[in-house]
Amino acid sequence: MSVENPTLYIIPTPIGNKKDITLRAIEILKEIKMIVCEDTRNTKKLLNLLNISLKGKEFISFYKGKEKSKIKHIIEKILNEKEAALLSDAGTPLISDPGYSLVKEAIRKRIKIISLPGPSSVLTALISSGISTENGYAFLGFLPNSEEKMKRVFSRYLNLPVTTIFFESPKRIKKSLEILSKLFPDREVAICREMTKIHEEIIRGKALEIKEVLKDRELKGEITLVVEGIKKEKMPKNYDELLSVLLSATTLSKKKIEKILKERFSKDRDISKLH
């Protein structure tokens, strides 16, 4: 592959089904010599499955915890070698995977970034969930471990009209659903498990219903949680309702929140027109 300017290709890899890779990605992986990847063993396995020769290729591991120590070396090699590919173990790099700091530095060094479209568990779960994207969507990565932090995340983001997507581990999903069902029992939810794999499963329903359905089950595999946003008619319609929502969603004091609200609009104003 001949390129005029130093180039970093960002290449999505399958999230389960190994056939979910684009022809363009295969073409680049065949020709590229330098591959920066989360786990070299996993990337080599993928290339073997795709019948791509490993001969003459250099693999550089790039994973969370070791990113900063390797960026300078990788950037120098890209500038010298003229091109490299960045891969994560599964899905699109940088989506809850390492890579942002490398891409940021590459841009600073005027390295061209070419991002290929491809597999993403976030989008796959979202469009399979049956939950509306009419008001947009937000991906927030992994839910926090702390129960209190999880409550704050739910209260803060699920009081918005956008559909929200989270990653969660099978060991913690029941606890997350318990908290979610207490705060928003009637909210539509989809548990998307093992997407594109042989045991793919999507469990849809209201938060409280799903909590009951799963109470005697042990889920396995990777889980993406999709949660419906607040319906427009249920959004706060006046100052007091909005104040109540903000108090539950932030750690700011009531005095601080009231000061912010006072700067935006008067206490007796109907805020429904702001939605």
C-alpha cells in the first residue's frame, strides 16, 4: 500500500461473528506492515482466520495502563514507516477501548487519520433493541461499581429524552436492574447479550418486568444495556419539578442549583417550551 503522508488506519474488528469484517479492512490488513493492537495474540488469531499472512508484519501491543509509555515510540514508527493500523480486540477502537491518546497525538503530529466503518456492539444493540432513537442516543460506557454512583448516573441521564446505552458485566447486571427498576420501573429496557455470536439474546421489556424475568437466571457473556429516555410528557414542566430532578441527579447543593436556575429563567415560568 502506497501512501504519500504518514497515515494511521483505525480498523473495527468483529464483535463476535468473524465474518463481520469489511472487504476494505481485509485489504488493508493484508498490505499493512505495522499493526498496533490491544492484544497481539487475539489480532494474530483474527488474521489467521482471515488467511492473512503474518510474515513481515510488526505487532505492537497497546492496552489500557500502558498507553502513555508507548505513544512516543508508536508515533515515531508511523512517521518513519509511513503507515500503521490500530485495532482493538473487538469492535471499533476507542469505544471503551484504548486509542484516544494515540489518535490525539497522531493528529498533533499531522499524521492522517483514516477511520473505517464497521462492527460496534453499541450500534448493534441500539438498532436491535426496539427502543426509539428519535430524540438521539448517548453511550456512557461501563456502569460504575458503586451503588451510589450508579444511582447518580441513572438519575442524571435517564431524566433526559435520549436513549442511553451502557456496558455491564453479567455478574452485576441483576444489581444494576434492581437499582434501575426502583428508580424507573416503567422504563423500556433491552438487555443485549453476546451480540452476533451463536448464543445471541435480546431481552426486552420494562425495567421491573425484566428484573423479575432474570431473577432466577445466570447470564453469561458480554452485555449491552439499552434504556429508553424519558417521554416528553413526563419531563419537568415547571421550576419545582426541574429542581427536584436536578437535586436527585447531581451532588450540587440546593442553593447552588437554585442560583443556576435563577440565571436561566424565572421561578414562575413554564419550562415545557424548553424541551
